[in-house]
Amino acid sequence: MIRNRKVGPMLATALVASNMVGSGIFLLPATLASTGSITVIGWLIATAGALLVAVVLARLGRISPQAGGPCAYAADALGPYMGFQTTAIYWISCWSGNIAIAVTATGYLASFVPVLALPVPGAAATVGLIWALTLVNILGPRLVCQVESVAIVLGLIPILLIATAGWWYFDPTLFKASWNMRHEPVMTAVPNSLVLVFWAFTGLESASVAAAVVENPGRNVPIATIGGVLIAAAVYVTSCSVVMGLIPAAMLASSTAPFADAAKLVLGPAAGAFVAVMALVKTIGTLGGWILLTAQTGKAGADRGLFPAVFGRADRHGIPVPALLLMAAVMSAVVFATMSPTIGEQFGKLIEVSTIFCLLAYVYSCIALWRLDRPGPSPWPHTWVFVRYRILAVAALLVCIWVIVESDGGLLILSAATVALTVPVYWLFIKPLRTAQAGR
């Protein structure tokens, strides 16, 4: 007889870490190269901020365990409009991040088909990947999950290879020469890189789901959350730092496959091709899974009456086909709208948009903690725990706002306009729909 099917702290920590170490890391060194190796400071600051956000989400996952994560917390704590707004911006964050993943896959595919490094052919290949994996999701999402489970293991091989063996060939002089490529003051260069760096930590909301499957969640969820973030941070910092000590910054900035290029320099062309294949498999598997999850995010919002009803329509197998097709069309348009001279630049634009919206959802979660958390029945130590989490929520909120403010001005204006657009959309379409549903 199986006494307990729940997982302990070690397995829970591994779950959190594996969820965070996604495919975006494969192109991130090229995007950060234009700033320089000074971004290692940004990694340390982002790690501290990610830990704060992770603790807040873990707390919310324990006091309000339910499907929807940040979207559900915002709806419960701040009302249906904020629930709709959070669902909308989180959905946008997901699919813009999906495009970044597809761009990463195209970058590594360009290692074998160099013409794909050019803007138009690369954009066409990216759109092709998006539609191919959208159709796979419609025809057989089970296959997507099977591929992703294999891709998780294969994807770690190139990262761990460079993060370990790469240090034997690390050139401190090259790392120092790449320190500050824009020759900006530290107080300018580091904050400007934070929004790009923080993208690697988005997905922290997955940790809040762990409370339902973790043994003794009051003790083990914080351990798993903090441990998972620290492991992911160690992987990010070591792998990105070693790449910047292997490849000159100017060359790295134009690379379409930085980990493959690093492996080629260290171990030869065969190793470079091997790493490129592993990274390509990982990104394709991740893209397929996230397309499915993004569609399900829209469906969950529609099921709660917080998103247009079209996103909730599903076929007899429960697959939200209209949502998948609509999302693929939107992503295709955005791919061509964000075309850039290099794949790294396009990737940077996309992850910045994705991070801004995801951070805004985290801001609402921090506010939700103040509304949903309640002090315990006894004055001590429950009151101190209650106060401590409120202090951490304020600190996490300030970090998120700081990173948002330091993002690109044009993208910040675009993000603000998108948020403002949710007001008329809600009052003209969503609220009447909710009223009609409540009257049935």
C-alpha cells in the first residue's frame, strides 16, 4: 500500500528548478553581450528580487491554493476587473515569451541553415515553427508533452557542458575587456539590463502550484521555492559568465547560437553541432508545451468569466482550438513586426515585453497577499509570520516596479497603453458577458 504520493523537499526543489531553466537561456548571452559582462551584477540583483517574488507566490499558494495562480489571486483580492486585466497581461506575457522561444529555435537552426540568420528568412522560419507546433497541439497535445519531457533532459546537456568544461578555457582578460560595452556608469548599465536578466526568472508562479503536491507544504514549499531559484540562478550566472569569457562581446552579440559557438571554440565543430541540436530539441519541446499552456491560460480565464468566451471554446477532446489558432495568428504578426538586424536583438525586444507584463502580474500578487493573508489566532509567533510576509511582499513589489521602470521607454509606453485598453474592453465586453451569465 502506498502511504504517501506527495513529494518531499528535494524533489519539489528539482521541480521548481527545472521549470525555471527554460530554453531562453540559450540565446540570452547574445542579447546581454551588447551591455557586457557587467550584467553579472544584474544577475545577482535579479536573483535577490526573484527570491522575494518566489516567497510571496509560495505564501499565496498555501493560503489560497487554486487554479490560475496570479490571475486568480488578483480576481479574489482586487475584484473581477483586475482579474480580467491580470489574465490579459499574463496571457500577452506568455505568447510574447513563446515567440522569443521560437526565435531561439530559429537561431540554433541557423547554425545549419545560415540564411535563417537574415531577418526575413528567419522570421518566416519562426512563423513556420509556431504554426507547426500549434497544429501539433490541435492534433495531439499528448505528443507535445512526451517530446517536452525528453527535451528537458537533452536541453540541460549543453548548458551543463559549457558551465563546467567551459571554465577550463575561460579567459579572464576577455571577460574584463567585455565588462562595459556601452561605457555607461554602473548605476545606468546594470539597471538597464535587469529587465532582460529577470526574464530568466519568470515562471516563478509555477512554484505556487507545488503546495498541493508537496508533503508538509508549510515547511517544504518555501524550501523548494528558494532552493529552486538558487539552483536556477547558479546555472544562469555560471553559464552566461563563462560564455562571455570565451567569445568576444562583439562576436557574441551577433551570434545566433552562443552556446553552440562556445562549444565549437572549446571542443571543435562536432561539439558545436551537438550542442546546437540539443538546444534546438529543447526549444522546440518547450515551445510546444508553452503554446498549450498559454491557450489553457486563456481558457481558464474564459471559464472564470474573465476573458472572452471564444477562448473557452474547446473540441470534444477539451482542446481550445479557436484560442490556439487566434494565438498563432497574433504571434505570426508580431514576429514580422519585431524583425531586427540580428536574432539577438529581436529576442531582446520580445523578452522585454514579456517580462514587463509578467512583472506587473507579480505586482498584483504582492498586493493580493495584503488582502488575502490573515493573522493567526494567537499573537505569537503567528503575528510575526503575518507581518514578515507583508514586509517581504512590499519589498518584492518595489523590486518589480523598479525593474519595470528601468525598461525601454518605448516598450513601457506600449505596455501602459495595452493596460489602459483593458478598461474599455472589460466594460464593453467582459462585464456584460458576466452579467448575462449571472442572470442565467
